[in-house]
Amino acid sequence: MLYYNLSTYFRNKYGKRLKKICIDGGFTCPNRDGRCGTGGCIFCGERGSGEHIDRSGGIDEQVKRVLSQAGEDELFVAYFQNFTNTYAAPEVLRERYSAALIDERIRVLDIGTRPDCIDEEICKVISEFMEKREVWVELGLQTASDKTAAIINRGYKRECFERAMELLEKYRIPAVVHLMVGLPEEGDREIAETCEYLSRFKLFGVKIHSVYVMAGTRLAEMLDSGDYKVQTEEDFIRRAAYIITHIPESTVIHRLTGDCPEGALLAPSWGKDKHKLIDGISRRLAENGARQGSEFLAEP
Ligand code: SF4
């Protein structure tokens, strides 16, 4: 096995693949509403990810729509995807997560959020759900560099990520960290520094995204003005393979490419063929006699 992907994790744990139900939980984002910033991260679209989700009818309706088409033996992950899904009062979080867990076939509660929206109270609410389901919290770190974080308008510094990870670890909440490959002014050196930084933490999972330039974003303006240069396909494959070899073999790789809504992708054109990218990464690992964790030196 070249790397430990999510399908393998599901098969080992549940005997089958789980499907994702992507949910728009009706949250906003502190990096858009002015609490810590406005305008959002430069690559973020108007819907804060999950542009494909039909959010009509509330959370339970979104879940029911999928379950009504599903077989009795199918299993699911309820994935709160859009914006910042811990950005509300504890009682609101409790109510919204509960609204998604309406069927025993939903085995995992997956919460996408930001490190500055993780605190003790929120961890306590999330812990309550761990008694009933497997729970993951996804954090959009993207890069360990505070310099790049300022360029992409991420709205928090890495010490904030460290505090959030400390809390998640205290409450034994599994963390999935998002990394982006191809950010402005980042190259091989910055990817290596991010891997080195991450080696300090205990990660349940990693999501690797290639940067996509979506129409209507600040990044699209930077591309237009020449302030952003798109990485090549070869660069992405080499860097993604580097990350895989530099994370522990026990960390689950939840994804290896990003998703851009149909029709909104401005660049890179090679980003559309996800299978080709994944094949390219596997080939690179195999040709170098490498695999996940083969260059990882220190277990955290
Ligand atoms: S934190 Fe997430 S939702 Fe908020 S602006 Fe950044 S990418 Fe968008």
C-alpha cells in the first residue's frame, strides 16, 4: 500500500466504504462577517465551499434527501462542509449536529471549521456526540507559514492552530488538517516546512488540496493581474508525494485533490482530471521506492 487512504480506513473499520452527505449547516465565517476579517480567504467562493449542496429545507431535509435514495445497508458520514461549522453558541451547535444524526446509518459526524472557532465549550459539545458516533473535526490550516497566511487572508496565525490542536487532543477529538499545495509564493521549501511543522502534532487525517482558482474570488483577480502564478501539474504531483512521504503511516489521507464547482474553474486546466493526478502521485511514489511515512522521522 503506497498510502493509507480513507477507503481503506472505512473498509478496515466498517467493512465497507461510507458515503458523504455534504451539509450546509447555515453557518457563516468569522473571516467574512468582520469578527476577524472580511472578504474571506482569497480562494474561497461565495458559498464557503460545498457549492453543489442543495440547502433547501434545513439540515434534516438535506440528510433525508440522500437517505431516501439509499439502501438499508449503506453507511454515511454527515459532513458539515460550508463555512465554519463551530461558529455559533453551544446550544445552536448541539441542535444543528443533532438535526443531521437522524438515522443509524450515519456513523460519522464530520465538522469542518477554523482553529479560532475551537474552545473548551465547543470541545465539550463535540465530545457529547462522540458517545454516539465517530466524530472528526477538520481544520483548514493550508500552510504553516504565517507569511503565506497573511497573503491568503486566512485570518489567524499558527499559534492559534496550536491552541486548537491542544484542545482537540485534550478532548481526544480526531483532527483532520487541510493543506493546500500551490499557494501564492509557496514552493518546495514551504511545503517541506509545513510538513516539518505538522510532525509535532498527532493527526488523525490530512486532506491535500491543489489550489484551484475559482471565478469571482480574490485569487482570480490576482491571477488576472499576474500576482499569482499557477503551479504546474508536475510541481503539484512532486509536492503531494513529498507530503505523503513526510506524514506518519497511521495518518489517514482523506483526499489528494481539491474540488472546484463545475464551470467555475479558471485555472489550472490540469486540475479537472483528478484520476490522472492521483495516478501521477502513485507513479511518482512507486518509481522512487517511496510510500507514506517513508521519510517521516519523528512520531509526535
Ligand atoms: S475560513 Fe473557510 S469559509 Fe471562511 S473564508 Fe476561509 S475558506 Fe472561506
